[in-house]
Amino acid sequence: MPLNPKHPSLLDALIPLVMLILLLGLSVYLYGSDSSYGPNQIALFVAAGIALVIGLKNGHRWSALEQAMVHGISLSLGAILILFAVGALIGTWLLSGTVPSLIYYGLQLLNPAWFYAATCILCSVVALAIGSSWTTAATIGVALIGVALGLGMSPVVTAGAIISGAYFGDKISPLSDTTNLAPAVAGSELFDHIRHMTWTTIPSLVLAILIFAVMGFNQSGEADAAKILQLSTDLQKQFNIHWFHLVPMLVLMIMAIKKVPAFPTVFIGSILGGIWAVLFQPELLARMADQSLPAVLGTLKVVWTTLCNGFLIETGNAELDKLLSGGGMSTMMNTVWLVMSAMVFGSVLEHTGLLKRFVQIILAKAHSTGSLITSTIVTCIATNILTADQYMAIVMPGRMYKEEYERRGLAPVNLSRTLEDGGTITSPLIPWNTCGAYMHGVLNVNPLDYIFYAFFNLINPVLAIIYAYCGIKILKLTPPPAVFNPLAQNVETVPDTALKS
């Protein structure tokens, strides 16, 4: 590699970004909500190819560029292992009755006088359990919209409550792909990331629930809860429902609190789910087992297949089937593909200096910690609008700002939390974003309508900015870099090896 490769111009920096935006926009136009299942990955690779050409033009050698791409992918390997473990865990927790029991007890929260607040809470619990806002909205969310119509309550407000709860659960769940992606990009640890997020996430949810409670308190009408009753009855028919089926979740939470690394924690949780299935769902396993095999081997094959390919059930209730089918390591391959594609694109931009050239414009006015975090959030929202994909709203700003957060002595959990505060939860509010388009399709409510009632998604970024300017829970590395004297005051300082929230 030449000693002094040519510094990229602003035009050099803009070309791959503009091309990526155009390709992702075309991808969404042609494929809609399916664009993240392959087309977006191709767009990332093409944009990375354009950036490679610019890098070669500026004097970078191919061997160095190739090494940078390999290194970028290697940074995501920890997250990829966790994603595979998460897939296995979702499958066995469905099979064991852990998720069905959680849903069953969550359904009991519904009450006409507190319908909106209960909807938000229920979707929070379900999304936390399964790590998917999309599945939560397409199953429980659809049922709740139907109940709202039966009660004469607003489906638009209900949609806002569903979105609020689903994205809280998705954002805080260790099973969520975005929750794993953000710390992977920022360089923080998964459970440190989740603990740090609670400072902005939980207050935002509490405020949202209070607003929903006030809005629904004066609502009148008798509950026609036939859909919810039918769902509860079908759950009891298919699974043994009991509180002790929640023990695997309790064990995972205890391990997380004890700061056991994420990969063994999640993988142990998946194995425990398989054991729980054998102990407490024998009738279900017997129905699913290969009758040509001895009972023990048939049971083992069911659990093994679930770890690999997930859980599939046919109850005759389409909503229940969709809610309770999923998981498996193999189902994570598309997310892994997307993560690797994004890391390749980001690595090329970073190595060639294209990313740094673009960020210099933004950082020129971000002198304080508050303005830096605000710039990150605004960039995440803008990326959601321009690229129409929440994954890009995490990966691109994460790669853009990572070096600057380190230079200013800010712990990586500040960046990973900010990526979620600005990227993950604003994606369903944009109609042409894949998340917004998906929610519109399943809930039949336009994002431009429910945006005013998705209180959690609106409050969280604002609260994050307030925290940033007030210096609340902004963690710093110790010792701070000698080259930077932070301007922000009242900033909490902790060792980078022992972050505490």
C-alpha cells in the first residue's frame, strides 16, 4: 500500500452513499417489505464495489482493502454467534411452553377501562419474549385492532400503543437482531448495552403507558373479547400452561444480571428450553415425534430439529400458528447475511477515508457531548428516511461515529444506546421504510396516522437528547484519551472494563 494514499474528496465520499440510497430506494420500491431478504444485501455489495473502485483510484492497494473487509466481518462474529443462539432459543422456548405461557398470562391484562395501556404492556411483554416487533404486531397486534373495533375504540390509537409496546420489547430484548447489531457495530457488550438502554427506555415506556392510561380511562363500552378468549383457549389446548414454564426466562435474566457473557447465556437458555419441553410438554412432543423411531429418539429428534430449524405448529387458528411458529438457527442466516454485507460496506468506507470525510462535515459543529449524541440521533433518523431500512440506520451511523466517540473518551455503550434511540424505534414511523410499510400492511393503519400516538417512539429520542445535554448516564472510558478534553460537564466516569449503569 502506498505510504500516502490520496485523501478523498467530498464527491468521492458522496458517490457510494448516494448510490446506496438510490439502490435501497429501488429495492424497497420493487420488493417492498421483502427487500431486506436479499435485495438490500445486493445493494450493499454493489455500493461497496463502487467504494472499492474509488479507493483503488485514490491509491489504496487491493490487498489492504480486502484485509479491511475481512477485518470488518470479523468484528461481527461475536454478534453472529449470539444470533444463532437466539434462533435456537426462540425455537425451544416456543416448544417448551415458555413463550405460550407468557402470552397467555399477558392476555389476562386486557381490561376495557385500561385497554390502550394494557395493549402497550401486552405487546411489550410479547416482544420482549420473542424479540420481534414484526411478529408481535402481525399476531397479537392484529387481534388487538379487531378488539378495539369491537369496543368502539380508536384503531389508530391502538396501533400507536401496539407500535410503542412492540418496539420497547424488541429494543430491550436480548433475542432481537437489532439489539445484537447495535453493540456489535459500536463495540460494546450485549448486556452492558441493554442495561445502559434501560435509563432512556424504561422512563419513555412509563410515560407512554401513563398517556395511554389517561386516554383510555374515560372510554366506555363492553368488551367483546371473543378473539382474545379464543386465543387463550387455543393456547391451553395446545400447551400445558403454567407459571413454572417461565423459569427458563428467569434463569436467563439472572445470568444476564450476573453479567455472564451473552453467547453462553443465550445458548444455555436454549438448551434449558429443550429440557423444559421434554419435562413439561410430553403430549406435544409425542404428537410431533417421528412414530417410526423409539420414543426417546423421537423426542430427541423433535428438540434437535427445533434447535436447528425452529418450531412449527398447526392449530387451525392462523393467528396462533403465526405467533407460535419460528426460531431455529437456520432462520438467522438472512440476518447474518445482512450484517456481513453492511460490515463490508462500512469497512471499505472507513478504510478508504470516505466515511471520515463525510463525518467531518457533521462533526465540525458538534463540539459538546450533547451535540455529538444529538447529531448521531439525527443521522440515524435521516438514514431511516433516506435508506428506508432500520439496519442501515444502525450500521451506517455506528461506523460513522465510532471513532469520534472513542476519541472523546466516551464508552461504546453510549453509541450503541444512541443508535437504538435514534435508529431502531423511529423506523416504523416512516411510511416508506420497510418497518413502516410492514406495520401499515398488518395493522391497516397508515404510519402518518399512528405516528402521533406512538408515544414511546416519539419520547425516547427526545429523552436521550435531554440526557446527553444534562450529562445524565453518559459513561466515559478511564483514563480518557490525552488528545481530547471533553467539553461536557457532570459526566459520569467509569472504567471501560467495568461499566456500571
